Amino acid sequence: MSFFKKKKCFICNARTGTRFCMRNGAEICWHDCNNIRVDQKCPDDCEYSVKSNGIMSLRAKTDSQSEYIDVLKVQMTLWINKPQKVFADQIPFTLAESEEGKQKIIAYLKQFKINPIVPLKYIKERLNLDDLEVVSRQLSYEDKAEDIMQLLYTNEWYELVKSMPQYQYLESNNLIDKFSKFIASHKILKKISNFDLVSSALNKERNNALVYFDINNKYDLTINLQLDNEKWILKSIIAGSLDLINSEQEALQQVAVLLSKNETSKAFDLLSKYANIYLMSSDFEYYWGIYYTYLKNSKKAEIHFLQAVILDPAFIEAKYNYALLMHSKAKMHQAKKLYQEILNEAPTEPKTLNNLASMYIDEKEYGKAAELLNTCISKNPDFDLAKQNLERIKEFI
Ligand SMILES: [Zn+2]
């Protein structure tokens, strides 16, 4: 969340101004920058000035793919409406009124080797060039992020979770409603009235993308996507600009240090602050759980540990803490299921092996208990609790 009032674009006075325009001497949005700069009259000093020598060639710094596609469209609009030397100074728009003219334009466009990102479809539609073949471009991470924003905008939480990696887990454990409530509890996510893609960035490995949006011309929001089996999936949402992603680890560390020193009120302040930024962070939910455990508020601890599991079902520590709370509340069936899930992921996790074994001891299933305890001790020879438990049941096995 940005706490500074954002500057509006000098030209549209609606969107946020995100770059300085030398021709206007003010901050403007990229949409208006595109409208201005295609005339190629921007000073060379401006990093956003455009270089072009024809309709299919355009060099321009852009902050996102969406912006690049847009500047190409603006350039195409200009081209369509201006006399073109290649057509003996005829205007493509008028030329396209006859079938013969259409074929001339198609023949001209066909000679270019066109990158699929070029929105050729735009010219096709504007000039009704039915015979022009258009290759549709591959959907990018920006398209995915726009889809997610659309779902947030329409409050379709169920559709949102379907595109997330934990969908199956949540579905089979009846946790979809809890997830929806969790997402809907965020003020910003619930009240999106408009959104505008500002910029995006891809990491070196090209498997992680950040797409930054201006929300309601007021807030910053970054969608963090990850490539999973050649599909972009939602990893997290950050109420802030792109650079905040790099501060998450540091923020987590600060909270962990405060909690380990038992400075709970300071930890509370930081957790409150960061939970409003890292909206879908299983780590912060986990630390909220730890925080409430310190305060001996097991009810709230339970809510947060479960939320951490909902956000990341493979989060072993969060699941363990949640299982432990179920165990202490004598919700044996649930606790056992959770312990088993942990062991499926981490077969030698000592605390889980020991706790599950003690449940079996209570059920007089000594054989099963001994098996778990032996695994535990062989991998963790210093784990005394397991040794004591094994000692207890020696006479029964
Ligand atoms: Zn503007």
C-alpha cells in the first residue's frame, strides 16, 4: 500500500503519472506517453523516445509487453490514416474501401517477417482485411496477471483458487470457503474498481514474473507469478510496487528475531504492517500463529496456522503446528491425517514421527508405534522423547 498520495497523469488526469515527459514537463502515464511519442518528435534525451522507419519497425523502451503492443497499435492507427508512399500517397483507410486496395495492403504487409507479438490483428480488424493471415501470439504472464486482476475485480474467488497450485488440496479438504473468506478479508482486494497494468519484470531464469498494477488510481499491487509445467500460476500478491518482493525475506527475519526475543508487542506491530503488504504470504500467517502461541491464544494460533497451510499446503512447520493444536484438542482423526500428510512429504520428520507414534500407543497399536519410533531414532539418534516412548512399549512388542 502506498501511503503517499499518487501524482495523477498530467494529460488524462485519471491514471497515475509514472514517467516524466520532457515535452510536457510533467509526470504522465504510459498510455498517454504512447500517444505522444509515436510522432517521433520527442527529444533524443528522453529514454522513452521512439525510433521507427516504417510500420513494422519500432524501437521504443517500454515497461511492459502490454505497453509495447499498445505503442504498436498507436503507430498502426497513424499509419492507417496517413498517405503512404508505398501506395502512391494513398491513405490505407481509403485504399481498403475497395477489394483491390485491400489486396494491395495485404501484399505489402506479407513481405515482412512479423513477430507474433505485433498486433497484426488490429490492422486486420480496422481495415477489414479478411484475407490477412494472423498468427495469434502466445499468452504471456501479463495476460495471466490481467486474468487474475479480472477475477479479483469481480470477486470470483472460486475461479481464482482454481488457477492456484493448492486447488486440489483445498478442494479435497473442504477448504475452498476458508480460502475465499481469507482473500475477501483484504480491503484492497475486495474493492478493486479499476486496474491498469503499469510494468512487469521477468527473472533471469524466466520462470518468475512480477506484474505491477495501479489499482483504483490509488494503490499499488503486484502479482507474483511462477512458471509451473509451462503454465503461469499465481504465487503471491503484494500490496505494493515490484521492489517490495525483495524485502519480504528481510521482513520475515525481523519478525522472527523479535519473536525469538519474546518482544511480542514489537512483533505485533511489524506483523500487522507486513500482513497488509504481503497479502498471501504463508510465512507471515505462520508467524502470526507463532505469535499467538506465545500469547497462549490457541484459538487465534489455530486460525493462522491453518491459513498458512491453505496458502501453502507443503509448508511442513505450519502444518505440524496446526496438527499439534488438533492433537491437543483431542481431534484425533484430523491430527492423524495431518501428521500422515507431513510424513508423506518429510518421512523422517522427528516430532511428527514421535507424535503419531504416541497416538498409536494410546490406541494400543504398539506395532505401528514401534515402527515409527524406530524410524525416528535411526534418523535422529539424539531424540530422547522417542527413545523414552519406545522404552514404554517395549514389553508390548
Ligand atoms: Zn494519462
